[in-house]
Amino acid sequence: MSNAANPRQFVIKFIFISIASVMLIRLLFLQIFESKYKVMANDITIYRKIVYPPRGIILDRKGRTMLYNQVVYDLMVTPNNVRKGFDTAQFCQAVGIEKAAFIKILEHVRIRNGGMRQSVFMEELSKEQTARFQENSYLFNPGFELIQRYIRAYPSASAGIVLGYIGEVSPEMLKRKQYESYQQGDYTGMNGLERSYEDVLRGQRGVYYLERDNFNRPRDSYRNGALDTPAVAGRTLQLYTDAELQAYAEKLMANKIGSVVAIDPKTGGILAMVSSPSYDPNLLRGRDRAKNYYALDKDATHPLFNRAMQASYQPGSTIKPMTGLVALDVGAITPSFGLACYGSYNYCGRPIACEHHDAGHAANFRLALAHSCNSYFCHIFRLTVDDAKFGSIKKGLEVWHDYFSNFGYGHPTGVDLPFEGKGLLPDSTFYNKRYNGVWNSCTVVFVGMGQGELALTPLQMANGMCIIANKGYYYTPHFVKNIGNNPNDPLLQPYLKKHKVTNISDETYSVIQQAMQDVVESGTAVGAKIDGINICAKTGTVENKAIVDGQAMKLQNHSMFVAFAPRENPKIAIAVAIENAGFGATWAAPIASLLMEKYLKDSVSVKRKAIEDKMINAHLIGKYTYIIDSARRLHDLRAYEARVEKRKMADSLQKATDSAMVMHWIKRQVKRK
Amino acid sequence: MSAERKSIFSKIDSITLVLYFALAIIGMAAVFSVEYRSTDPTIFMFSKSYMKQLMWLGISLFVGLIIILTDSKFFSNISFLSYTIGLFLLFITIFVGVDVKGSHSWLGIGSVRFQPGEVCKIFTSLALAKFISLPETNFKTTRARLIAVAIALIPAALIILQKETGLALVYFCFFLVMYREGLPNTILIIGFSLIALVLATLLLDRKVLFLILTLVAVGVGVILRDTLRRNIVASIILVSVWLGSVLFSQVAVPFAFKHVLQKHQIDRIFSTLGQDVPEEYSHREEKGDEKKVNSSDYNVKQSKIAIGSGGFMGKGFLNGTSTKNEFVPEQNTDFIFCAIGEQFGFIGSLGLVAIYITLMLRIIYLAERQRSSFSRIYGYCVASILFFHFAVNISMTIGLAPVIGITLPFLSYGGSSLLSFSVLIFILIRLDIDRQVMIR
């Protein structure tokens, strides 16, 4: 053919080069000018694996475990890896389910998560299921696999109200700043110490960057782990609480509604805190948590309500040492002040009853406190607030209020548990409001004997005992002794601060202590006596009323008891409150006494076995509890419905108004034309 | 004899051979990078495709050696026979073929499978070269041109019957060869205009396109009004071109989409162009699996992410997070370019494109220096096939062309592909050794 270069070869070469150039220009844009592909590549290929560290455990004062992490196994399945010849019958037998259920779960898993990813087949296998599965695991691999996981466990099944429980963070919680480091599905302390010490118990999550493949399965570590941060385990909490004392207290309080708070006065460390009826904290974990929580929440006795720090009671006679303390310190009386009481207090119109009729039972302060003379304490309260040097009852009450506020009443003590109640401490403003400014010491006289508008939480009562035991100071009650063996952790700083309570003299305290010792030696609480230990105590029997079937009804008295021991070197201060049980001396006093003996002597003496049994077996939950509870729930429901109805009404009214306005406007426009 | 052999080897075009090896080695590395896992106990795992690819490279080189040792006239002599055998294989594949990924284009003999459509490219090249170079063929006659077109497109038709449209499209590259051998310029212009018309038909609204076509026709008419006044034939041509375009876009393409093309092909075409499949074409198939419509869209998206994330320098060998973790479907075969783009970035892509273009220009150079037209035409066949594969494959990975499932020469994993491209190249090398010999 022709030897001259054919011009068409250049056309073809031109086509080759120009199309290659178009491709290169496209590549230039794709790889250099566009950055979105790099971001997209990282998004789809880099998997952020969160490793959850084990949560911190909780020990009691002697190092005994109160809360630890228990290993449970979840049965996982990767549907596509289940072999063709898989022995379904044997598998079903091993884990104890029906074949139909097997197919249903597998189908469900496949629909929800696809066939390639590993998903949960069954949660928290029982020990038997785990063992049976593991025996034959080679038959079930690679489709099925056991994955280890931790759940919280409470070995002595006590102190639920103190330790609390954990739960999944809810979407509402996630919106709050406090939970900004959490993700959906994370667990957090919902109540108790689990909540208060969440930050230290939680530890630090590890973050590992892994490459993942098209089925979301993680593969190699990304950049050889240069960006990874390892997980840091949660720290251990050691409590002041004595696990044995706590369990014993719960046992004594069984079948009673009430609470016990025991504090070490020297440190403010809480030795035991019981809210009865108590519940097994093991119920509020794992797969049945929601169901059990619902059941506990519906219970008429409110086991989830921490009565020891959330409920407040009129303190009754247990407030008398405090009334006396203030009266003595302001100089309203001297220890030798006496009152002739013949069974009632008659200075304020309607007589106020006193248990004692014999003359001379209130001949001086010691006798009056030992016999818990109502007349005496009403009177010295009046003498205190009416004292001429304050000028007026209103100023006098303010002085009294300041004293009581200093004792830790009327505001939360600051204990390291969430949702603490504050009780009620009335001041002049309160009474001005209530009585329109017209009131005098007789109007408020009941406060002196612990009835009336004064209400304390059992925790505040126990803390009051610490003040008397320490002769004028207290530490904020708290549970945690050290965090990860460090007693000076920043979180514990508030509890290391000594709170000095006004400048009441040691002599005044001695008078009070002597009188309180008399209560046990010769007064209302002789049953609380422990051989060889000087106990200072005060009983209380609190009248209370409730609305039953539409009318106010006087219920059985609350049984109260506060104490500390030994007098010379106080090691335990205690408050016991039992609702609707009767005299303080009958129920609360023996229980407190047994607990003090248990703590101070390590065991209860044989001769008190009978009283111990009597306390354990007593069933003191009143029949009205259930009636009152259902009435209250009904009332709440009605109130809720009424609110909804009201809102609906308001809405429709608004709409009607709006449309009326629109109609009006249109009419006016029409008229104008 | 040995002296003669020695002279054969010394005449091998070393540049072509070096480029061939370069591409084969890059291909091995790419397949290796996609398949290798850091958790593998050893890199010599025969279950992995890169080891199979290595084996196929060995086979290809062995076959290449045999080709080099074969007389160059042999290829000319067997060309019609091999073409006939090829057509026969394609024909029986329609009936006894094995289904692989929805296409019916594979023949299985025991555990070995191969794609006759892939191999038939060689036979068609030889037959086309032989036919056009026959002394009695006058390529200026319409009859000869029609026969040449038939030789090129009969295999394509058979392959379409095997539902492997992508491979069939490769056979259209022979028009480039025929253009070199004397097909009029207008064919090329018409061809490119057709492609433009097809793209416009797919991308634009039908009424808008009608308006544009009419405006263009009127515009041309206004510009050429003097010519048209003088020459009635020109007017007729203009009107018929306008009418033809309108008919094509308004009737023929909708007809093709409704009655000829498969559903997956329609999806691919539209998804690559960034379009949703129009309502009128989509409800032909059952409506049940509508979710799967975006599968080829997914391929291209992942492929673009992989290549785009490579940046200027790439992520480095074995650091391709997308390709290593199997985000791009078929990444060791049709989408192997992703591995290059992701790991070696723009620099790597540029280098690869440069190697391909150098190879193709070299082949054209080789073709042009042949004394016999058989060798020259065959050389153009090789260049055209390579070019079509190269251009369409890379374009589809970067979203410039529809995903039609054809391999990247020498790089994609696959025995049939590597072997047939090697044979194509080695026959050319063998013919080039005898470039001074007149082969008929």
C-alpha cells in the first residue's frame, strides 16, 4: 500500500489522546479538587469501636464486696454462618427453646440486622443454658457464639436504696449537658451511689479506630492504632457502711414501714441506711429490670422511695433534747428549772396532754427529759421564743430557727445520695403567711414537743444525734470513705469539712447527755439498755392523721427513737422511725438498741434473743397503707385527667376565640366595602 | 535453526514487551492489594485470586512463547477457520452456556470456564485483517464494507443473545479500524453525532430536545441558505437528518428502552449519568424488587469514593481502606482501577493512563511500519480493542460512562481476559518480527 504516512493514523491518535485527557481531567477533579470523597471514605470505612471498661465496684468498711460485676453470657448469632446441616433439635434442647421459637427469633434477627452481622439471639443465658451450650459448642459454631458481658450484682441482696442501680440513658437525658459524653445505649447510674459517683464508677471509655468492610464488620486497626485511647476501669468505692449491720437492720425492719440511719459521729460516715420495706437490688438489673421496676413502683409500700432521707416526719419527743439545748443556751431556763405538771399543759387555752400525772416528774430538766414531759417542753419552747431580750415572738422564732437550721434541719444535709429531702423548718415568714401575721407562742407551741409544723428526715434526726454526741460539731453524713483507696479525693472534700454548730457550751451538752442517759437508765426507754455501755437516747411517739374514705382519721402513732453510744466516746448515732407502729419505746427503741449492740459488741447477747425475734417477726404494716395508697393513686390519676381536660378546654377555647376574631374581621371588611 | 530463533528474539519490539510486563505487574499488585489481609498466615495462598492471576500470567507467557515460535503466516492462514470456530463457540454458548452473574456467556469444561466472547475478539481481528487485506477485496466498494461490518458485528449479535451486552459493544471498536482503512470521514462524524444524540436523548426532556434539534436545523438552513437554494440534494439531506434525529430521539430510543434493552442495562445507563430511570421505562419489569434499582449506582458511588479519597499521592500500598474492605463490588475485576486510584492517587492514575496511551500509540506505530496490510490492520484491531476497554472501563469507574462490565486490559483479575489480551499482543509482536515479510 502507500508508503506515505496515512493521515488517518493521526486522527486515531488524536482520538486516543483526547479521550485520555478527558479522563485525566475528570480524575483531577475527583482526586484533587473535590474533598468530599475523602470525608465519605472515612465515614464509611472507619469504625469507631467503643470499649466499655468494667464499672467500679463498691466495698463496705471492712472490704467486703457490696456491689461487683458479674459475668453473664449472651448468645450471639450470625445467621449466614449457620451451617446447612445445623442440628436445630439439639441446639433447641441445649438452650431450652421450642423449634418454632428458634425459627422466629432467627427470622427476626435476620430482618432487623441482616445475615452478615452478629446479633443477639438470647440475652443473659442461665448457668445451665451456658453449660449445656458450651458442652456442644463445636456443633453450633460458627453460627452461634457466646459473648461475655458484665452486669451489676449485689452479693448480700441488701442496701438497694443506698447502692442504687444503673440503666440505659434515655433520649431525654442525652439532651442534657451532664450527659453529653454519653451515647444512646450507654448505661448510667440512675439512683443511689451509682448515680452520685457515676463519674468515678464509670471509668473512661476506650476508643479504638478500626477499618470496617462493606458489611460493617470491623477489620484491621486504623493507622496501627495511632489514634486509639485505651479504656480505664472505673474506680473502687469503699464505704463507711457495715454490710453486716446493714443486712441486720434490714432484717429487723422487715415487714415494717420506716427507716434506720446509723452514723459514725466522728466522721459523719453512714454505717447503715435502711428504708423499709427494702427490695432485692438484684431485681433492678439485667433483662427483667423494666418489669421488676414496674412492679416495685406499683407496690403500695413504695419500696423504691428512700424514706431514710426523702420522707420527713414530725420528730415528736425526739426533738426535746434540741428544744432543751436551745432553751438552755439562750438562757431561757437553767437545768434546775422545774414545772408543775399534772397531766396536761393548760397555759394555752386547750390543754395539751402529757403522759405523766405524778407531781415532780418535771421538777428539773433531767427529770423532764427522762420522762418526756410534754408540758415542760412546750413551756420552755415558749420561754425561748418569748424571751424578752429578743423583743418579739417573731424575732424569737428567728433565733430558734437559726439554731435548728444550724443543727442541719430544714435543708438537705448534703449526703452523697441523689434526691435528698429537706424536711420542714418553719420560720416567722412561714407563720405570718399561715396566720396572716396574727400569731403568738401559743399558736406554735406544739413545735416545742416535736409536733406541729416541724418535720425532719430520719437522716437529719441521726445527724442531730451526732451533734449532741460530739458536743457541737458534725460532718456531713456520707457513705464513701475513699475512692480508689484515696480518702482525699476531690469528690470527698465536702465531707472532710467539720461543721461547728454555734457556740453552745460543753456544760450545756453535758446536761443534755446526762438527761438522755437517764432516758435509758430510768426513763421511757429502759428496754434499750445494753450491758456495760452508756447509751444516750430519746424516744418519740408521733401522732398522725390521714384521710381515709373522705374523712380525717387518727392512725396508729409513728414509733421514733434517736440515740448515740457510748456516751464517753461516741461511735454510733442512730435514728429509727417506724410508721404507724405505736410507742417509740416499744418498737423503734429495741431495734435501735439491738443495732447499737451489734455494732459496738459485734454480736447480740443471747439473753436478748427473744426481743430480737419479736422485732424480726413483727408485722407492722397497717391495713390503711393500701387503702391510702390506692386512694392517693386514684387522686393523682384524677388530677392528671383534670389537667389534660383543662388543657383541652383551653385549646378549644383558644381556637373558638381565634375563629370568632377572624369572622369578626371578615365581617368588618365586608361592611366597609 | 537456533541462529534463526535467536534472530527472532532479537527482533522482538522490546518497548511493547516492557509496557506489557509493566501492566501485568501493576495488575498483579493491584489484585494483591485488594485481596491481601494482614491476618493471612502467608501471602502464598492459592485460594486467593492474585495467586490464580500469577498462574494465568505464567500460562499467558507460555502461550506467548509458543506464538513467538510459530510462523507468522500461520495466523493469516487460520484466520477464517478460527473465526468460524469462534462463531460456532459463540453460537453453542447461547444454548449450553453457564450462567455467571446474570450473563449467559461462559462455557464450562470441567472446572475450567472461559468466555468465548473474550477469545473471539482475537479471531474477529484476524478475520477482519485477513478480509480487508485480501487482494480481491476493494474496500472502497460498499459490498466489501458491508462484509467487513458483518464480520465485526456478527459476533456482537451472538454475544447480545448471551445477555452480555457490554462485551458485545467492544466489537463496535472495529469501526475505528475500518475508518483507518478507508471508511469515509462522515461515518466517524455520524458515529460521534449519534453518540451525542443518544446522550442528549437520555439526558434531556424529549420536547426540549425536539425544539433544540429543530432550532439547530433551522440555524444550519439559515447559514447554508445559498447552498441549499442551489442544491436541492443538500436540502433533502438536511431535512432528512433533522427528521432522522427527531425520529431517533422521539421514537427509536424510547422503543429500544421499552422493548430491547434489559432492565439492568437501563438502570446502569441512567444511574451512571446521574439520572433516575424515567417512569415510562421502569414499569416494564415486575415492580417487586424496586429497591435493587440503585445497585449500579452504588457501584459507581463507592468506586468514586475510593478513587476520590486517594487524593494526589494516594493512601499508600495496602492502605486502601475502601478497596481493602470490599466496599467496591467486583473490585478485583471490572473495578480494579479503584485500587490504583485509591492507593496511588492522581499520580498513580496519571502514570497508568500514560502507560496505556504509550502502549496504544506504540501499537499504532508498529502497525504503520508493517509491510503487509494484514499485519497493519491487525495492529489497528489490537489498538482499538485495547482503547475501547481502557477508555470505557476507567470512564465507568469515575462515572463518565455506563457500567457495562468490561475488563481493564492486563489489570483485571480473570484468566480469559488476561490470556486473550496477551495472545492479542503476542500475535502482534510475532507479526512485527516479520514486518518486512509480505503476509497474505
